[in-house]
Amino acid sequence: GGNAPGDEESAKLEAAKTLMQQTLVAAIGRGGSDLVQRVQASSTRAELSELVRDYERAIGNVSGDLAADMLTDRLRKMLK
């Protein structure tokens, strides 16, 4: 393949970051900005993975456990 592994890696990371940011803002509004900023500041999948638990809790508080489970499951697949 013509794609360098790093390109695919960063594309996956950006997709996961975008998902987290959009869903956090949708669920919490700008009040979730602390977590959103931490997501934006992450530059590796490992860093982003460390935020998944906080993310799950934040979404769960607003949208309920089912929504949080679904989104977090999707995220974990993206971060594999």
C-alpha cells in the first residue's frame, strides 16, 4: 500500500478525537470543554485511550449508560 502506517495511525486518531469532541459537545454542551481540551491535546492513541473512561462517565451522566456504552464501544474499536 502507498499509505505510510503513520498516516493511517493519525487518521484513526483524528477520527476518534472528532467523535469524542462532537459527542461531548452534543451531550454536555460547552460545559464539557475541560475534557474536550484534553481530547484535543492528545497526540497518541495511548493518550486518548486514557481519556475514554472519563469520556464514558461524562456521556453516561447526561445521555445514560446505554448511549455511553455504544459510543465508548465504537471508540475502543477505533483506538485498537
